[in-house]
Amino acid sequence: MSKVPQITLAFWVLKILATTLGETGGDLVSMTLGLGYAAATGLFFAVFLALASGQVLARRFYPFLYWGVVLATTTVGTTISDFLDRTAGLGYLGGAAVLSATLAAVLAAWRLTLGAIASDHISDRRHESFYWLTILVSNTLGTALGDFLADDSGLGYGGGALLIGALIAAVAGAHRFTRLPKTLLFWVAFVLTRPLGATVGDLLTKPHAKGGLDLGTIPASALIALAVVVGVTVVYRGGRGAAGASA
């Protein structure tokens, strides 16, 4: 039995909500609470390891556990990216370049080690370990790209979100109308939904002077967390959207 959900529109909506919460939640702990990027990364990485271990050891698909691990990758991805970009001084483009190379290396290792890269059917623990490592790096890379679009590109939060949305629509069109490998398109979309969540999260929390709505990290995180809980409950009620089906 596969331990990942069906790849449907609901999956992508939940992914965007989770990545937005990862942005606001990561900023809440590292900046609002003053923990700092390094300490927040250590905290979130410990949470990720605990949840990911439970997910890999589980014998079937548990919706809240699965999306809990996704959320953990987005929060730790936010703080890792911020640490590389700001504390380590790589900048957004430098951090994105390092993370892009890391993602390519992880995918290559997955392909060379196990013979195939999967996305919509994961039942083997070795594949699942690579799956979650890829998700962690993808969400970290997406954070760096989102910050670059929002802060350095001149597009601002709204413009960055619109650009990423257009790119995601292009990937969806390629999935529908071309013969490009579906697994490749899945991972491209997975990376792109992270900067969309990052820019939307910044749009909600940053002050008006920086082009945001100035909701604050605590109210924004609480509202998005509620939306994630309601979304997971509704989507997977009665076994709907459970694992096993193809994209």
C-alpha cells in the first residue's frame, strides 16, 4: 500500500497552505520570538526527524502524520534558507544555487541507488527516505526562490506570487498536453509551490511599508493552521483522497 496521497487538486491546495504556514511559522519562531535562525533550525529539524521517522515506520498512510511531515519540512526549510541567505551571507541567489545543486544531487542519488524516482506511489522505506529528503531540499530551495522574488527581483510579494502562479499553471499545462515525464513535472511543481507559499506568507505578515498586509506572524499562522486542519479533515474524511491512486 502506498503511503503518500493521491496527487489531486486538493493535494496542491494543501501543499500551498502548508508551505505558507511554514513561512509564517518559521518567521514566528526565528524572528518574532527571537530564537534566531540557527536555534530555530535546530528545533525544527528535530521535529522533522521525529515526524519523518514516525512516517517511515508507519505501515499505512495517516493523513495528519503525512501533512505534519510536509509542514515540518517547510518550517525547517524556511530557517535553513534564511540561515544560508542571511547569516552565512550567500544571498538569495547564492543560496538558491547551492540548494539547486543539492536537490539535483539528491535526485541523482535516488535514481542511481534505487533505479527510479517516484512521486505518486511510495511503499518501500528506502524510496520513502529519499522522498522526504527530496521534499526537505525542495521546500528549502523554494524558500530561497520566494525570498529572491519578493525582496530582490523588484516584483514585490504580489508580483512574485503572480509569477510563480503562472509558472505553476504552465507546469499543469505541460502535464495535461505534453508527454514530459510526470515525475519530473511533479517535482518541478513541488519546488514552485514553495515560493508561492513563501511570498503569500510574506504578503500576509510583512508591514505595509514593505508591501505586506501586516497581519503579524501569530494571527496569520493561527489562521493558516486552522485552514490546514480543516482541509486535511475534509479531504481525507471517510478515506477519500487516500493513498494508492495514480496522479
